[in-house]
Amino acid sequence: MKLLRLVDNISISYAYRIAFLTNFYREPLLRKMEQEFKIIRPEWTILICLYYQNNLNPRDICEFTEQPRNTISRAVYSLVEKGLITQKKDQEDARRKVLTLTEQGREMYEAIMPMFEEGEREMLACLSKKEREQLDVLLTKMVEAVPNWRRF
């Protein structure tokens, strides 16, 4: 790769390397998912969120993923049409809607996720067990610090 060393010299080398790894991990898998399962990235994001916590409202997903409200809204509509999620009024606030994964949505998630798990195994294969444990500690620390980041 001609530009591989660019990631070492750029002034934002940490962020750039994280983005570089994310792109090479995620993009081929997303393309494969779209071709094989007809699920696009925002839909996948919603399926992931609801698989681990049902009864979320779209705003929760936007807040967690930093995806625009209109993107999530379109994906919600599409997933409802595909029968992968349901949408109903929130019992605590009738102005809001909550989303729930259907059994078909759960099965779709479980059919797709192994591709991403295998991709992660491949990405981490160059690290020893100890290095993966260290990486886990460091990434967790960074994720937990996100609420303290200064917003621009």
C-alpha cells in the first residue's frame, strides 16, 4: 500500500490510525452485508442496538451512534417494512416511539454478526493474547472518557 506510512506522519496519527483500521475492517463487511442480506449500515446499527437493548427510541440510537436523526428515521421505516423491528408509542411519553426487535430481526442479526466477528478475529490476529488484553483496557478507558470530550 503506497500511503500506509502516511498514518505515522500525520499530525493526528492516533485518530487517523483508528479510522484507518475501522475503514479496512468495516467497509468490506458492510458491502458484503448489503449484497447478501439487503441490510444497509444505518439499519445494521439499529439491529445491533436493539439486539442488546430493546425498547429504545430513535433518539437514543442517534445519541449513541452520532448518526443524524433523518438517517435513523429512514432506517427505522425500512426495518419496520422488512418486519425486522416494530415501532409503538412509548408508554411513558406518548409523543415518542419505542423500537423492538422482532424474532425475524433477531435471526437477521444472528445471521450477519458472525461475519463481523470473524473480521475482528482477523484484525486482531497479529496481537498476542496479552496485547489484546492491553488493547481492551485502553479502548475501554477511551470509550468511558467520551462523555468528557469537549464538543466543537
